[in-house]
Amino acid sequence: MLRILSVLFLVLTAPALAQEPAKPKLSASDLPKDRTTWFGVYVHGKKSGFAKETYKREADRLVVGMEFEFKLRSMGTDVEMKIVDRQEFALTAPFAYLGGRMVMQPGQDRTFVANGTTVTATTKVGSEDVRQDVEGVHYTLEEQLAMVLWLTPSRKSGDVITVGGFDSLFLKPMKTTFTLKSRSTRTVHGVKAESYTVRVVSSTQGEQGDLVLTGEGQMISMKFGGMIEMRQEPEALAKKLEKGGDLFFNSAVSVDKPLGNPQDVVELELWATGPRVNELPSGPRQSVVQKDGATLLRMAPDAGEVVATAEEIANCTQPDGMCPSDHPKVIALANKLVGDAATPREKTRRLTLGIYDSMAKVLRPQWVSVIELCDDMRGDCSEHSALFVACARAAGLAARPAVGLIYIGDRHKSLGGHAWAEVVLDGKWVPVDPSWGELEINATHIRMGAGSTSLGAMIHAFSGLKFEVKRIGWRRAPKRAPKKTLEQAQDEAKAKAAE
């Protein structure tokens, strides 16, 4: 959950590159003036952090910066994180992108240097610098400000602009679509002013949320589903944080009946309600149908199958900024776990069980690179999923991360955020769960999406979601008790502490 939250914050710092023939032209008079804008960051209605957006001239360049700091509690653990993004542009035409830096503390430090249409990204992993060149990047300040320049009083609801560009997280091209949802008049500090509400959707990271801007293009607020919101505030107010509840348990989705041991559940049917329930997807081992005006989810081995497209297979066999499957450490670990396995199915079996057996089950809310995981082999479901996907790709398999919900126990009667993986076997996407050691996932896995675009879909689907049990199918003979999952260990620790 914390990893997803971090990625969503970084979405706001990702550069956007407009490629429309009629894109607005930038002149010297359009350059933003030096300014600093502060925001309170609210999670489940409680201010858990703050953000600072800056535009500042330094010598021959304009520096665009975004910083986030937040304090949260998740699964009984206090977490502090800081994210800093810096982008540099030339002050004179053609306003070229010069480079920048993105730091997530603790966790990731990545710098960018632009040379023509090539951007070299250098990610620091321990004492090692991992370099990757991204070709074909046509990025300037004109493109970065394209949406703001496009947003004029002549625009009407439903107008759309699509901009393409460079995803600094996944290190790949992307397109972002901005749709004008509405125009309205707001009263700010006693003065009436026009504002715009814009829906933001990224091709590489899915739906991001609704952005509210002033008539001059300054951000007033942004909402990520019903969970997260940024609001423009004075600095002193923005930094005044509130003590909130536990992010993991507050984000959990309730179910009306206990389900028992999730690893014994082989079929599950749930009635789902919520403001965006119609967006829940069907997928491997999961079907979503509208019945009698309601939404019914069914999770079972025969509930659904998805044929992998040629494009998906091509994308999911290659390394990217979040999946360094070509790194020597990843290749070495994949070879060790796979051994002499000759078939994709046997490779998948050995990787799933090998990662499950080898990794220590600990909460790891900070950002951890896959390369680091090859050395210390510990983490929660996010790390298990990330390491599996990287090793699978290194072993020649098409694999991608999957995110959604899983049942966290009868004491809570709810489903919490979870990550697992999908791999292509016999031309179809097949889910496996390396953090639970499941080659056939239990039926309490509720898939919100897979691949990088699933992050946005998941955060929005959480909003107001509730479940009622229609049917539960248990296996006839309960499985031998496995090692405790992270969620089970945390739950038992909390219960013991409360005694």
C-alpha cells in the first residue's frame, strides 16, 4: 500500500511531452514566475503530509521542483518518507530539457542527463550506479507546460488533449490524456476566480485522478480516488499534520461474513457495492458481471481466462525502470532458482516456491530496488511480486505485477491491499502468489489490475467499496498449514499486544 502511495505522489512529478500538431506555442512571456506553492496531503481525510511545488530561475535555467514529506502508520509501524523531484530547462528557445533528479528517501536516487533526444538515467543502488539510456525523447519546457497553455476560457467540458512523453519511473515513453470535466467559479480569500477540473489518465500508470486548476494554471487540489487528496494551503497550515489511523487497516474493504482460512477458499462469489464498482475488471480466475442491477464478482479456477496479446508479451519480457531483469544479480538469482527447468510451467513453479522459501516475511514500507532484494531477500508482498517478475523475465518468461485485495482474517472480516504476479503459460495469463507460495492463488484474491497501469485503478477502486458474500467454496481437505504470511504475523502480533 505504501509503495502504491509513493508512486501516485511521483506521478505529479512525471514530465509530460506534447506531440499534437496544434500544441500551444511557448513564448518568453509565458514562462512561469519564481514561486513556491504549498499543499497539505490528506489520506483518508487526515493530513498525513505536505508538498511543495517550486519554480525558480538558476543562472541559465528554470528549475521545476516538487517535494513531498509524509508520516503514516501502516500495519502497526510508523513510517516517514520524503520524495524530491527536480527538472531543469533552458530559459531560451527551444527551452530544452537539460536533466534532473528524483530522490525517494529512504530508497531510490535517480539522476537524468539529457543529450539531444537521449536521456541517460542513472540509478544509485548501494555503491553501484546503474545506467540506462532512453532514446527518442523530445522534451522541452513548451511540452511540459502544454496542458496549462491549452487550458483557456474557450475550452468546454469534454475537451481533450493527449500529450506523450517520458515516464521517469518506468523509463519508457508514455502518453497522458487530460479531459476537461468542468469549469466553475470559486471564492478564494474573498475573491471570485474561475477554476478548471481536469481528469488525468496516463498510458503507463493508469488513471491518476482529478486535478483542479486556477484560470492561470496553478494547481488548487488533486484527488486520487476517495483515499488521497492534495489541497493548496499556506505553508504553516500545510505542515500542521494530524494523527491518523493505520493506513493498511483503514484502507481495507469490509465483508459481511467471515471467510475462514483464505488458503482453503477455492471459490468465492461476492456482491460488490461502491461509487465505482462498475470499473472492477474481469481477469484471470475472476469474472465481474452485472446481475439484477447489482455487481457480482466470482473468483475461481474457471471464473475467467485472459489470452496474452503479442504486445503484452513483448512489453512483459523486457526490462524497464522498475524491473531491471537484465541486471547481472537478477540474472544470477533467476538462474539459481530455475536451475535445469526446461518448460515455462516448471520455471514458474520453481521461481514461485523458491522466492517464497527464500525471502523473509517482513514489512518493508520504504522503496527497495529489485537489485537490493537480490542481496538481502526480505520484504512484504510488494517485494515478493517485484522480485518474481524480474526473475521471471530474466528466465525468458512474460510476467507482470498484479495488485488488488486479499482476505486478512476473520478477526477483521475484511480484505486488504495485496500484490502478486501473473505469468504467461500456454498463451494465457496465469496468476501466482510468491508471498503466499501459491501456484494456484486462493479465491480471496480480488484483482484490481495488472502491470503498471493497475496502480491508479487500484487506488480509485478502493473508494467506498463493500462486499457481501453470496457463496463460499472451501477445499475438501484443508491444506497443510504454510509458513505465516506477513499479514497473519502482523495480525497475531497486534492481537497479542492488545491482551
